[in-house]
Amino acid sequence: MSEREILEALKRLAPSRRLVVIEDALEELRRELQQTGSPPAQEDRKKQLAAAAEALLADYASDEELTAFSILDGESFHA
């Protein structure tokens, strides 16, 4: 069965039944990923964010539009 056929079949189900089927499929996928030792999605997301931050580090350090408010760093927050 192709992905399109699966999606079309899901559309024919009542919304509450569709949700049950999708939740069951997600649970099965989670079990499968745990058995294969794949890293959790959260770790992948953290790695992507760290790489993006490193790529923009020079901009954040020198771009006047991004550093304009750093002049307030020494000010008391609750003045």
C-alpha cells in the first residue's frame, strides 16, 4: 500500500477512529526507534540548534542591529 493510499484510507475513517490509528502508529514507530538505538528526536533538534547558533555567532557578535541593546547589559533589570 502506498503512502497516498494510506492517507486516503485514513480520510475515510471517523476523526476519533483516525486519531486512534495514528496514535497506535506513532507508538509502534517509537518502539521501533528505541529497539534500533536511534537517538531521540530531541537530541537531533539540539544538535541542529547548536549548529545554527555557531553559524550565526559572528553576526551576533558584530552586527550593530543585533547588538544594539547589549549596551544595557550592565543596567539593573528591576530599576
